[in-house]
Amino acid sequence: MRLLTKGTSLIPRRIVLSLVAGLASTLLLGACSSSNGTGTDSAASVAPAASDPVISTPVASPTSAGSDSGSGTTTTAVAAKAMSGLGNVVTDNNGMTLYRFDKDEPSPSKWTCKGACTKTWIPVIVQDSVQTSGVEKSLLGTVHRNGQPQLTLAGWPLYRYVGDTAAGQANGQGKDGEWYAVSPSGQKSATTG
């Protein structure tokens, strides 16, 4: 018969319980880390399945009810702004330049920037209505980016560049020969010398 003292029988149990708790914590942290990494980015980083239609839909015009401060709507504004060396380009409500990507497709609208690309080129997601100034409202639309509406102009999905840190900058112009500030007609802005 084996004699165990109270102190020695608790040590192995404590070790086992500590190991189980540590393993459970590791698994939970891994799950949390995985869900945090896939929250907003995975929505932007996963291309739509072939069965998912990628449809560009017109942006709803703001109505008097939609512009009511008590309605809970979020309004995005886009405006044409003259920029030195670029002519007229489209900016958001904070004056940040909006861009288009040559690898995307305008008809039908299809985005190809995903994963790490969306950390540098941030998709312009709209919540409710879009107000315009100098941009033809009929050229605006949205394309589904995994359940979120990304703003399009003449079919081109729109992005912000992380390298633009202040209104009026266009540091993304011509990046990699594929990224261009977008003109009010949806064309890529050409550098004008």
C-alpha cells in the first residue's frame, strides 16, 4: 500500500490543473487572435466566391428623412477638388484623396485588392447615403465586399492611401504603376507637370 502525504498528492493535481488551464488559455487566446485578425480585415481580404454576384448598385440619394440628425444615418461625402499637378480629383469628406486600382474591374464592378493590400489601400466603405460636390451622382455606386458596400465611381472601387496623412495629399498617385487618384468622371488622374 502506498502512503501519500497530503502535500505530495496535491502537487501533481496542481500541475495537471495548471497545464489544463494554460492549454485552455492558449486555445482561447489563439481563437481571439484569429477572430481579431479576421474581423474587419478578413471581410476585406476574402474575394467573393464565384457564386456570389459582385454587383454595383447605385448609391441612394439622401432624403429629408435620411438627413435628419435623429435618423441614425451616416452620410459620406465625395467632392471634386483641384490639386496641383493632378487637376480635379475626388476626395472624401475629410479632404483625403480617393484612388482606383488598375487591376480592379469597372464593368461589372470587381475588387481585387485584398489581404495585405487593404492595409495600405483602405476600401471606402459607405454606410448610408453619399453627398456629392462636383461628382456626378449617377456615376456612384457600390460593390459588395463581403457584406459591406464599397463605394464605386464609374464602376471603379474606391480606396484611400495610408501614406496620405493630411487633406490635399496624393502620395499614392502612380504607385506601382497601378494606383491613381480618381477624377470626377472615374478616369485615372494624369500627372500634369
